[in-house]
Amino acid sequence: DAGVIQSPRHEVTEMGQEVTLRCKPISGHNSLFWYRQTMMRGLELLIYFNNNVPIDDSGMPEDRFSAKMPNASFSTLKIQPSEPRDSAVYFCASIPGQSYNEQFFGPGTRLTVL
Amino acid sequence: QKEVEQNSGPLSVPEGAIASLNCTYSDRGSQSFFWYRQYSGKSPELIMFIYSNGDKEDGRFTAQLNKASQYVSLLIRDSQPSDSATYLCAVNMRYEGSGGSYIPTFGRGTSLIVHP
């Protein structure tokens, strides 16, 4: 298996632009997590899905952030409009089942908002 | 507020020494505890998990759990320069807003430097 796939790996955009981050979980994994990592705040859970349904989105910072999982093999995290303080590394992770065991992380997307 | 606390470091140890990394957590009901290693510019990878009080050993790594004290630690014996990384403690915590699901909560990590 190729592992969790994220795209793009790097994104540089200007303030006010829309940004879409993409994630393909490991086949057969039915829970998916989106995280944001910064030096100041560490690794923060933004939202998590189980069987394509959002279970907890309390970590989404504000209405500018939205996430979808239209099917078991694809999820997006959208920021509109983007702001410089959104600059961070965004990770997607997946696990088999709902019980939390090892999380398999994707390589991350490094987002820079100018 | 559900919290996982770690000393950010850096923790600097000489090659061959024992590195001790510590983590405390706020939710007394937590049952699952994990240590991830993250190299600079890379994603976290699991190195140990522990569910029961006591010690769990895997090669040079030992995880220690004390639920009464809400404390989990990671010992790395015979530290090598290749162990230099950030170590993240993760704890499953129950959030009512998630329908009672256990949500992974990460500490901010401890930076470990092993010098030759």
C-alpha cells in the first residue's frame, strides 16, 4: 500500500485566496483525521471522520475552514479566505476501524500564506 | 480542558546514555497512550503504545505508565544520534461532544538531541 497520500506537498498562496488540501487514506481505513502543526501550538486535531461522517469538528478554528469526505478514499480541507496565520503543516492520518490504535500519517502539506 | 503536557526541551544526552521523556495528561479516564517520533520535516510515526500500568519494553525503548499519577514516560536506552527527533505523547481522551468517542490528543512534543 502507498500509505496515506496528501497533495499538494507545498502550497504558497496570497492572503484572501482559497486553498484546498487533499488526502487519500489507506484503503480499508475508515477513520480519517486532519491535523494542523505549528511551532507555537504543536499538533492540533481539526476534524475527524468515521465512515465518511464528521464525528468531531470542534477543533476547526473558524468558519473559514471546512472539510468534506465524499467517499471512503478521499477527503478535502478547504480554507476560504486564507490568512497568514493559517501558515502551518497540515497532516492527514487514517486508522482502521473506530477504535484508536496506530495512526498512519501522510507526509503533510506545508502551507504558506503571504 | 483536555490536556497533554510535555517539556518542550531540548533534552540533550550523550551517545550511549539513557534518555527519559515524560508526559502528563488531564483525563483520568484515558486508557490508551502512544509515543510518536517525528524527524524534522517528516510526519509522526508510532514507536510505542501502552494500555496497562507498568512497563512495556520494545528493543531499546521502554514505555512506563502510571494511571494513578496520570503520567506516562518513554525511556530510550543506549541513545544514538539517529534518535535525535521530537517525541510526541498522544493520549486517547473522551469528548462528550463527539458522541462519547475517544479522540487522540497530542502533547507539543519534546525535542531530543543525542550528541556523539
